[in-house]
Amino acid sequence: MTKRIKKILLCEDHQIVIDGLFSIFKNHTDYCIVDSVKNGKDVIPYVKATSPDIILLDLNLPEKNGLILLKEIKDDFPEIKVIVLTMYNKESVVNEVIKNDGDGFLLKNCSTEELIEALDCVFKSSTFYRGKGITKAPPSFEGDTFYKKIQITRREKEIIFELIQGLSVPLISKKLFISVHTVETHKKNIFKKLNIHNSIDLVKFANESNLFL
């Protein structure tokens, strides 16, 4: 009986990384990349179209947060394995991936051998695969000097979380049981504190700075 090659969907917006991964799996006997998607909002349609066995997911995709995508994928397609492939060497991000049922976490500077090992492990074991070289430190909001420095409040973090999911100000108002004016005020304060001008900038900043609830 012929062994079925497992299909990989690559969610990554840097062409050099895409080209490198396609090269790695071009003639691999166990895995192949069926497609790549660069924009976060297109990931779910690509998942439906390609029916992958595993997804390699960058967290910093345009227009939609990678952690939100991970949750959506696992909610709708729990059988699909998802390994996060990222530049962010933070234990707090690893914890978010685990919380959202991710199967593994790798840094983008990992070797080809480690990448293949991670793919093999997530199919053979239910244990979360943690890549080499990830810095271990307990996540903290109260003790995080970054948050203290820019003075992001808990309410502002809640609103950031809703904004990066694409919710409008009126919807956030209803969801958080506060007025539209209050949401608008928080939004203006957030943009001022972070020195950004629109929601696309906010998504990018949230990814780069680990501004997640």
C-alpha cells in the first residue's frame, strides 16, 4: 500500500521564507506544501480549499492576528495539526499557542532537521512540540515593564483585542457594555499611546509586541 504524503498549508507573508520552505519539501517523501497564503483574512478559505493535514502558521500575518486564526482553525478543523513558525521568542506567546490548542511552536531560525522532527512528532504524539532555544519566562501583566511604560490599561487591552478581530466600535460597545463614545475615546487613546494611525497598524503592533489578553 502506497504511503500517503501529508499535505502542508503554509501561512506566511515573506516570500523568501515561502521559497525556502517550498525548496525543503519539493521532493520530500512524507510531506508536501499544497499551497501558501500571505494574508490572514484568506487563511480559512485556503484551509477549506486545500484540506491540509498540517498548517505552518506565522503569527504576524497582515489583516488578521495569527492567534485568532489558530483558535478559528482549531474550532472548525480540530483534526488539522497547527505548528506556529515565528520570530517571537517569548514564553508568553508559547503559552497563548498552547491555550488555543496549537500543536507545536518553532522559531524561524530552526534547522530543517528540527522542522521535520516537529512535523513527525505532532502526528505521532499528542504532546505539544516546543522548539529548541525558546526562552522560558512566566507571562505577567502586572510586572511587565513594557505595559507599564506605555500605560496600557486592562480595558484598553480588551478593546485592542476586539479591534484586531475586526469588530466595529458599535459592536465593541455592545459586547463590553460601554458606550460608543467611551470606546471611541479608548481607541483614540490607544492609537496615541502606540503612535499608530489605523487598525492595520494596530494589528501589526499587537503581533510584534504580544499585546494579547
